[in-house]
Amino acid sequence: MLNDILFALWFFIPAGIANSVPVFVAKLPLLKKFNYPIDFGKKWRGIRVFGDHKTIRGFVTGISMAIITVFIEKAIYAKYAGQMEFIVIDYENISAVILGFCLGFGALIGDAVKSFFKRRQSIKPGEAWIPFDQLDYIIGGILLSLLYIRLSISIYLLIAILYFVMHPISTVIGYLLGLKKKPI
């Protein structure tokens, strides 16, 4: 069971990073000029599709960091594969670009879809919408990664449970670091 938990954490960390990177890069002055909303200000039934908080900057940096994370995982796997018996897929034979893109884009599109429905419920950006705020990126990342790699149902359940629990913890840390306006 410990090996399954370690693998679930290892496999899905690129999605978790992709989901959190936009919060960090939004604070970087150098990247402020790339703050274009992915919905380009368009409305659907009189309401913004996603809102100003879902940006091209966030998507590009989030997906890029997910890809970089998979490259790092591949390098670690190549060096320590014999000592990492918890890894159930062969990282030497996967494409870091494809897996990183699937996990990163999946996480971010899951978050954007949640924002679409959040706007329809008149919930403001940054306001809590439990449990959807915790599930959006998990569902998106899992669904898109299925296009490239198939894991066991038990691993997907572990991913969902572990990252569902870790999300509020990371949100509180973001709040304590001054990156988020509310702790949850």
C-alpha cells in the first residue's frame, strides 16, 4: 500500500504543480503583461465564460512547469530506477512532453471548467466552492492523462484522495505566504 501511495504522489505531482503555478506567477512583475484571460472577455448568457483569473499566462506557465516536472522525474528515474520499486510505469519510455502536457493541461482545463460553473452560480473568484475547488484539477488531470497512460482504478482513487486532502493544506500555505486572499 505504501508503494501505491508513493506512486500516486509521484505520478500526479506535475498536475498539482500546474494547478498551483498560476497563483505564483501572477505575483511576478515581469509576467504581468501576459495577463490575458483565456476567454478573451467573452460572455455566455451575459456572464463571463471563465473570468479574468484564468489567463494565458497561467496556462502557459502551468503546462510548462508540468512538462519540466516530468523531465525531472524521468531524470531521477533514470538514475535511481533500481531503488524506486514503487514506480509502476517505465519513465524511460514515456514522453515527458506528452505526459506533462496531459497532466498540466488537464489540471488547468479542469479548473477552468469549474470556474465556468462557478460563474453561473454567481460565486466570485477566490470564494470557496467546496468540494469542487478541490476536485476540478484532479478530475481534469486524470481524464487527460488517460489519453496517454492507463493506471489501475486503485491508483486513480489514491490520487483523488491524496490530492483532495493536500489541496486545502496547500491553499492555507499560499494564504500564509501572502499569495492568496483567503485561507480556504
